Amino acid sequence: MQRNTFIVVLILLIFFVISFLTNILGPIIPDIVKSFDLSIGLAGFLPFSFFVAYGIMSIPSGLLVEKYGEKRVLLWAFSLAFAGALLFALIPGFSIALFSLFVIGVGMAMLQVVINPLLRVAGGEEKFAFNSVLAQLFFGAASFLSPLLYSFLVLNVHSGSNSFLINILDGLVPEHLKWVSLYWVFAVVALVMVIIISVVKFPKVELRDEERMDVGKSFGELLRNKYVWLFFMGIFAYVGTEQGIANWISQFLQSYHGVDPATEGATIISYFWGLLTIGCFLGLILLKLFDSRKVLMLFTSGAVIALLAALYGTKELALFAFPVTGFFASVMYSVIFSLALNSVPSHHGTFSGILCAGIAGGAVVPLIIGGLAELVGLQTAMLFLLITLGYILSIGIWAKPLVNNDTIGSIKEIFGK
């Protein structure tokens, strides 16, 4: 029991690290644009390089886990993250950034496939739902904290601080690239995770049928089902929306309202992820009261209103509305994923792999926004998100799950009478 409890804590830490490494691009894009003299269109290739790895590695990662086991895949994943972060920290440049982000993205995609079945076994099936929510809390906490760490480093590196760690970073990071210090931190974190995982004994994970990946007959059957493609596009649209907002918030606020990306811009992105996390918990309550399709439509409509307010309102309204879009985006991923699995009677493991490949939407949508921004400006370009949000809204209309989400039907049921 003690070993399993330790594994649960380790998995929660892995959730934290995944988010810590994944959701930092938004705050640092303005710095990368300035440091390497990039156009907004070229900057769009940064999230593309990271998230396209999910589209490439989600299904192969499932096969690797079945063949080599969880521990090896975890070690390989964090080794890739360490190598990618260290490479960029040592040789900062745009082309190196693209390659290193892809390598880190491959590692993160591998981690995503491993951790949920491992959490189920280590924590016990009866506690899996609770532990999954707890994991999302850790994931959200890292998304909230990483922009604040970025602000701290940019303000303190090469500032004359007497801090021992800051002095080390002063010697490693060029003065005009203070934000690169973040990748030294990432490299150290990934290396520490490699060391920890290498000495930990993991429990044997027997995959359920719905957790297994089959690229044979079941894969072909799923690809012939139109709902598989429709829900794949739903995940694609959601992650594209999430990253399309998060990656361009800071650049937008700097360009249109003169907000410093290293301080206030990073704080607003931190609030975006913080409210997204809080919204997850409210969503859990709403999903016990209402049909998930209605909750999805309600929250998507709220996201559209908040996005338009952020894009065309005053500076004060933008600083408020951008984080609110995170709140309204909070339930989308879990609702779309659950509606998808509840719409297909079998092969859920393979279907989950296909859906996870839809995370590549985080690569494509920010890139499209960056390209459009070159032609019509970032403000108008971000209206492309209305297309992805419109598609998410449509899911609430056409989805016909075989099993509806369990809701509380009456006051009697609430009190168990």
C-alpha cells in the first residue's frame, strides 16, 4: 500500500511536470519574437512543432507501452524532454527551438499514454475517479505557476541578485536572452524525473480491453465510423482553441494594449489556466445536474462571448475576458471525450488513441492564426477561433451517445430517499 501511495504521488508529480513544460509557450512567444526577430507567422511554428508530436506519437506510444512496459516508456519520455530542453538552453536559436520543442512534445505525448492506466492500478480502481480529478488539479496548478516562474526568472536573472541559483543562471544565460533560463530549469526538472523513475519499482499494469491499442481490425472498423472522425475533429478543435488563445494572449495584449509580456501578460495567462482548472470542478457539479451536451453548448457560448469581449473591448476588459475564456473552455475536453467514448460500443482503447492524436489541433490552429495575422492582423486572425468554437458548439446538437451522462434526477435521489 505504501508503495502504491508513493506511485500515485509520483504520477501526480508527472501530471504537474507535463503541464509545466507544455503550457509555457504562450508567455514566452513575445520574447522569442523579439529575441530572434521573427514575424508573427513564423512564431506560429513554435506551438506547431510541439503539438504536432502528439499527432505523430499518440498511437505509437500505446504500442510501445504494451511492448516495453510503463517504466521504460516513462524513462524514454523524460530523457527526450531533458535532451530537448538542454539543447535549446545550450544553443538558443529559432531553428533549434523548433527541433527541441518537437523532441519535448514527443516525450510529453508518450507520458500522456502511460499515466492514466498506471494511476488506475497504483491508486486502486475504486479511487480512480477521485485521483483523476486530483491529477487535473495538479495539472492546472502547474499551468498557473509556470508563467509566474517565467516572470520571476526574467525579472531576477542578470539583475544583480545575490541568490545562489540566480547567480548560476547568470553564468549560463546571455543577458539579452534571460527567458532562456526557463529551459535550464526544464532540463533540470526532466533530469530529476529520470533519476527518480529509474530507482522506483512500478506495479504491473494489466491493461483493460478499453485501454489496449489495436492498429489492426478494430482500427479499420473505427475509421469507417463517421462519428470517430467527427469526434476526432472535436478534440482537434478544442485543443486548437485552447492553445490558439493561450499562445497568443500575451502577444495580443502587447501589440494592442502595450502590456508587458514578462509581467502582466504572464499573469493573465496564469489566470487563464487557473480559471480553466477551477471551471473543471464546477463542470463536475453541472454534469451531475444537466445533460453533458447542454453543458457543452452553454460553456461554448460563454467562451464565444468572452473571446469577442477580449478582442474588441478595452484593455481592462481584455485583461478580464481572456482568463474568463479559460473558465468556459474548462469542461470542453472532458465532455467531448466522454461523448465520443459513449458513442462507440467497443474498441475504446484504440478510439482513445485516435482521439489523443487530435491534440495535434494545438499545432495547427495557432499556426493558422499566426499566418492570418501576417495578412490581416492578430486581432482579426484570432476570429478564426470562432470556427473551432462553432464546431464544438455543434457537437452538443448532433452528438447521440449510446449512454447519457448520469445526472441527479430529483431531490429524493439527492438525499437517498
